[in-house]
Amino acid sequence: MRWFKRLNVKQKIAASTFLVIVLITTIAWLSIQWVIFPNLTGEISRRGVAIAQSIANRGQPHLTAYERANLLSLIFTEKWMEPYLVYVFILDPSQDVVAHTFLKPFPQSLIKINRLPSDQVEHTRLVKTSLGSVYDTALGIYEGIHLIGTVRVGLSKALIDQVMH
């Protein structure tokens, strides 16, 4: 600390101010990383489940009757209303795509990246796709106790990235 004693008053004030700013910035960055970011991740996960649950509830009668046009209308309306919704697709129990929101051919690799475990009703995970990083939520569609399909919803990670920056 000899160097600090050799500084004049203005330099000591400037150095102290700089150290306080660095300390406050470090504390803010750590709080963002340890508190805010996990909460944002949980929130986007809950949002994906809520969207998928809404589609499952409204789409169950159409899936049972195999009314593909009504399913397409439902999922495109949902995608249009949610700006960070990257994709929505519905699978039947044999993992065949019943309806999707892709304007290009459906990317078959998406089916395998977040399969719904047999012991869970919903499952969300961060996946890397050709569309970017996406929080993919898989939710079962049930008729009584029978699984009749799965809704898959992809929410863009860009939402969290924008908040973090």
C-alpha cells in the first residue's frame, strides 16, 4: 500500500471511487448470475408449459377427431400471438407429426431432442437447433388416462438474452 500513500488527495479519491464502482459492478453481476438468471429461466419454462397446456386443452377434441385443419388453425393462432414462440408441433402416440407451424418441411431431428419421459407429464430443456437456442417444452395430451399425443413448444432463448444484456 505504499503506492497509495504516495498519491495526492485527488488521485486517492479517484482510485477509491474506481474501486467502489468495480465492487458494485461485481456484486450486481453476481446477483444477476445467481438470482435473476435462474428466475428468468424458470419463468420461460413456466411460460412454455402454460402455452403447451393451453394448446393441449383446446386441441384435445381436434386431435381425438383427427381434425387437422382445426389443429393447424389453433397452433398458428398461438404462434402468431406469442412473439418469442419459435415453433409448435403436435405428435401422435407413435411419434408421427400431426400438425406443425413450420413453413418449410418439418425438421425430423426435433422429434428426438426432447422426448417426453414416460413417467412425466411435461418436460422442458434448453436445446440447440437450426433456429437457435430454444427452450423446448414437451407436454402430454390425455384423454382420460390415455396419452393421445404430445404438444411440443419452442420458446426462443433470445428473450432471456435480451434481458441479460
